[in-house]
Amino acid sequence: MESKPEISIIIPTFNEAKYIEKTLKQITDNLTEFSYEIIVADSNSPDGTAAIAKQYTRVISHERGAGHMIAWNKNQGAAVSHGEYLMFIDADVFIPDPNQFFKTALDDFKRDPRIVAITGNVRIFKEEETFMDTLVFRGYVNPSNWLLNDIFHMGAAGGEFQMIRRRAFEAVHGYKEQLVAAEDHDMFIRLSKIGRTFFDRRLTVYETGRRERGMGWPRLLLSWWLNYYWMRFFKHAYDREWEPIR
């Protein structure tokens, strides 16, 4: 009988044909020291995302119905996963050294049973990173998430990288599917109430920066702030629809 994987990597997708192969290939070519599975939860992308992903891993597909946003995709992937630890990443996220990354991440969980979820630094690909990218991520986003998790114990994490103990994920009943945006922060806020959420400054994932380029930093920062505070105080996102940017 095949043993269960230690780690389930869940990637929600919709029209990610441009990026998904690079993300999957980096993991499958280099992650050799841990038992894992990858589940791509695709919303019947018309651009061939599922066909590309199937060359590397398991894909579950479903119609992108009304209200079926990223939180729904994440929950669908988690529902068919088997790992003790659930890792959620975006389709355009790159992890340079997966073996060292997961060694560090799993050591966090194993050294402190109070830890229910971890996150880490987010950066734009080095070859694409601008001064403004560096200023926002290294000067604001990453330090803020460190403070909210490790100092104030309130919970905070972007959707680029979240790793959660399965039992904790199930205890809070997964992501809130009614949230169009800020479902990532909401998850860590709720997890912080049942255990410890941890920002590990040794962990870094890289992303393309497509939303930063597509919206521009002023508009994107305003959107982040509005959705975060609306979620915290009114229990729903400010935005009624989260625009895909490809």
C-alpha cells in the first residue's frame, strides 16, 4: 500500500498556461528529499493550463461558477489531498531550492507543536525586481507579516506561500469561500486563534510581479489595504470581483 505523502502542495489555477509549467518543473525536478504530492485545482481554464499541468502532476478540474474564486479552488484541492502539511502557493511562484526550503519549513513545525501555520518572505524575481518592488516587499509587506505573526500573534500572510498543519486547516474549516479577496490573511487570523502562526525569515518565495505591473503599485496597495480592513472589520472583501491578470 502506498504511504501518504508528508506534504501536499496545492496550486489554484485559472488561465495559468504562461506560468504553471515553470512552477511545476522546478518542484518536480528538484524536490527529492521529502514525500509530497502536487494538486493543481483548475477552474476549467480555456487556455490549456490543465493539459500542461497534467504532464507533471494531478489536476482536478471544475467549472468556474459564480462565487467560485481562489478560496474555493484551494478548498477543493485540500479536500482531495493526503499530506500532513498543506502548502498553498500561487501558480507563478518559484522556490529556488525546494529541498532546503522544505527542510526549514518542516523543522519549524517539528520543533514547536504550537505552530499551526508558517509563511515567509515574498520577492519579485531578481531579474525583474524594481526599486519600488524592493521597497514595498522588503520595507513593508514582509516586515508587517513578521510583526503580525511573530510579535503581535494576530496572523497575516499573503497567498503566495502558506503552509498549514492539516488538523489546523480542518479545525478552522478551510478558507472562507465567500471572500473574493483577503482570504489568505483571514485564514492566518483564524489560525492564530487556535495556535501559533509563524513568519520564518529564512524562507523566501519569488513571484512574477504581474499584478504589480498590471495594476501599478499605488492602485494595488490601495486594493490590499481596503480588502484587508474590510475583511477584518466587516467580514467581507471590499472588492466584489478579483480581476485575473495574466
